[in-house]
Amino acid sequence: MGTVRQDEHSDDSSNDHLGGAAGRAEAAPTASGPTAVIAAALKRERARVGLSIGELARRAGIGKSTLSQLEQGLGNPSIETVWALSEALGLTFSDLVDTPPRRVEVIRFGDGPAIPSATAEYISTLLSAASPSSRRDIFLLRAEPGEPKVSRPHARGVVEHVVLCAGKALVGPLDDPVELLPGDFISYPGDADHVFDALEPGTFAVLVSEAF
């Protein structure tokens, strides 16, 4: 399974454009899996909106060198980093991590583009991205007891729907989460602080993120 890890807090010493001295110092390995998808999407979408690496990094609140590495397929983005970049570009999370759709698609448990949190034992796998005519993404979440996964508000109007599949978790608004057992469902505003706190080992759930 291609899992990518966190490298959010890099310094700002890199050039705004790829191909500078730092980029030439060492040959870049070929990226694969979700890292390659994110790298290609970042370069494409940054060019589309006409932002320099420095300006996009500033808007997303990350280091220029971090963004430069991500665009070269060298970075290790966390969920938090991908969310910040997607919002700075005016995109959904799936716009940066999704691959072209197939007519029939099956994702086995444990497969798919798995992106972990930087702050908790929590991994999100995009199962289905929204079509151009809709705004909903489907994720598989896997989490372990320990530090809760606290998410900052997403774009205005986002609503999240969660069905707990196994384990036990506190899920929902940060100030009033609800304990869920297998089969339980919750819907809550995604444009306010919210939390997913696994209370048992092997906890996993399906999340649908819907924008209006």
C-alpha cells in the first residue's frame, strides 16, 4: 500500500520555480502512487491559476521548499497539508489525490491512495471522487486509539456523513462529539472544527464529504 507521510514544516529557502540550484543538486527519484498523483495535480493546478510556488505556499501556510519538493514527487504530504493546498487552490481534496475514473472500479481493503494524518494514528483513503456535476467524495478511514484526529473547518457548506464499520469512536463537532459503535451513522457540519477519536484498536469507518 502506498502510504505517504508528513513533511509540513520545511524552511522557506527554496526558489519559487522548479529547476533552481537546490533542485539540480540531486537527481529526483521517480515518484509513484499517491505521491506522483499529488505532484502532477499540484503543478497542473498551480499553473492553471497562475500562482508562484512562494505565493501558493504562503496561502496554504506551508514552506516554499515543502511545496517545491511535493511538486517534484519528493515530498511526504499529510492529510492536513493536502487539505490546506486544495483550499488555497479553490479545489476539493479529491482534486489533488484522485486518478482518472474507470468504468468499473474495485478497491480492496488496504489498497488505494492512503494518506495519513500528521497528528494522529488516522489514515484516509479516497474511495470515490465527485463527478464534475456533483461535490461529494467518499473515504475509508482507519484509526487507532491515541491522539484524536482534529480537523480544521473545510470549505463553507461542507457536510460530513460517517458510518462506523468496526471498533468504537467519538465523532462529530469538536465541542460535542458522539460515541459511535459499528453500524452507527452521524452527519455533522464539516465547515466547523470536528474530530475523529478512535476508542478501540482496528477502528475504521466510511466518510462521505458533501459540499453544497
